[in-house]
Amino acid sequence: MKLRAFGAPPRYIQGPGALAEIAGLLPQMGRRVLVIADRIVTDLLSARLRDILNDADVTFAEFGGECTAAEIDRMTAQAGDADVIIGMGGGKAIDTAKGVIIARGGKLIVVPTIASTDAPTSRLAVIYTAGHAHAEVRRMHDNPNAVVVDTDVIVQAPPRFFAAGIGDALTKKFEGAQCYATGGLNFYGARPPEVALAITERCYAIIREHGETALADVAAKRTSPAVESVIEATILMSGLGFENGGLSIAHSLTRGFGHVPSIARQLHGGQVAYGVLVQLVLEEQPTDFIRDVRDFCSRIKLPVRLGDLGVIGDVSPAMETIAARSMAEAPFIRQIEKPVDHARLVAAMRTLEAMN
């Protein structure tokens, strides 16, 4: 029997005005702070953050937009003698901050400004090429020291980011179940504990019950109980779910998507929302159930066909590329009870294209 393991950030804080809570966290970590954020986020929040951290030595480093090895090296060179790195923005800025911690150590506070992925709670940093293709995954020794989610900030972002976060979280119940059933390993190199499955089940339930209402509230730029619950699901539960529960087909397909330029430019959450539909076909789930999940995705404008991911005209070449590269590159593609190969992947995508 293999060991089970579970990991998580020591502190997670969420709610309206939560940014102010960083002031209480910082004395335990250090006074010299480097904030990694893009220009838009810096313009939006730098004055407020400086006011909150008025006793600290705060420097801002402008993130270039893609989490590459070169960008991590550039940000690391700017870190100087900083005790604390604050990664503020979307998933790629956050992962770049993680890359800096991996390279030089220090404490990490993550401040997401959009709820588009579950990157904030994870110790993984996904590195891309300058052309947006997946390059490697690096790991911090521990999860971020703190994750601070100011929901007043989150609801100001375009709703498509919020929908992408729902898409990313939607997969975790199904991927975790397949990892567990096949004896797969989570991202701590251990068997998923039962609590990971419980988290993913609750995550899925919240998304299905409150996702559409929450998205409408975000479109109106207002917080609400539905918004708070869905943000907790898409950032905290989804993050704990994938890292402790493991992944399967839905995220495996991102390796193939990176080799199709039109898909590579799409938001991660949209990619994996389509990927989980492929997984449900491969699991041989009832057609009515697959339609139910597909229709939910459609209602919140998540992709359900390759055309929705930017593939124009004949989709067959894209299918072949996705299947070939995913089979060759994805480390968890075989964490599914029904054996998968190139032909079955292509057939599953064709099933989705033909589904009415």
C-alpha cells in the first residue's frame, strides 16, 4: 500500500477588502517586498498596496506576460535582497513568482486579481515557451505561504476569466476520481487521500448550483454569496483538489493543445472544459450526462467543440495533432480506467463534434 499525502497553503484569506490583510501577514515574513505584477495590475493596485504596507520596503517588477524560463530569470535578477515575493495578477504572473522562489528562496504571498485558474494555492509553476507551448513544470518545496483573494478586485475583471475558472474547476471531480480508481499518484508523489475526493465533489456541486448566478453577478461587477462560494470553489477547492487528487485526460490534452496555435492562445480553463468532455466520452458516461455537462458549459460560454477553441474549417488535422502530442507528452494520460490510445482520443473528439 502506497503512502497518502496532502498539502495546502498555511493561510487562505478571501473576501471583500481582503487585500488589507497582507499587513498582518508581513511581520511574520519580512520587510523587504518584491511585487511581481503586469503593468495593468500595477496601475490598478500599487498605490493601495503601498498604503497597506506603509512600513515595508516595497518594489514593483513589471511582469512581461508569459511565464518562461527567461522571464523567471529576469524577475529573479530584480529580487535583490527581498524577503517576500508577492505574485499578483493572473496564473502566469503567479507562476513566475513561484519560479523566483524556486530559484532563490524566500516567502511567497499570492494575490490573484482574476479567478481564471487554480494556480494560486499550488506549489507548481507551469513554464511555457515564448510561443505559448508547454515547456516544463517546476515545483516549490512548499505551497505558497499565504493566498489572499480580494473579491472586490476579482469581480472587476472581465467575466470570461471567471468563466474560465469555472471550466478549470469543473474537471477536478472527474480527473480525481480517475486518478484514484487507477492507483495513480497526486502531485506530492503519493496516493490521493479520501479528503481530496471529498473536496472535488463539493467543488463540482458548488459550481453546478451557483456557477451561472455567480457569473451573472460578476458581469454586473458585484460580489454576492454565490460569487464568494464559486471563487472558493475555483481557487481553493479546485487547487487542493488537483494537487492532492491528481489529474487525468482533461489536463493531459493541454499538452496537445499547445501544438495547435489557435488553441494554444485560448484560456486554460476553456481548454480543459473541452478536455473534460472528451474525458467523459472516453469514460463511456451516459450520453444524457455528457449533454448535461456540455450544455452547462455552453450556457457560460465555455468551449464544447474545437471550433469554439478557434479551429477553423476541417478539424481533423487538429484532432490528429492533439491526440499524438498528448499521448507522447502528458504524464497522467493513462490515469483512466478505460484504456486510451491515439485512435480512441480522436474518436472521442469526433463524438463531441457530432453530438446534437
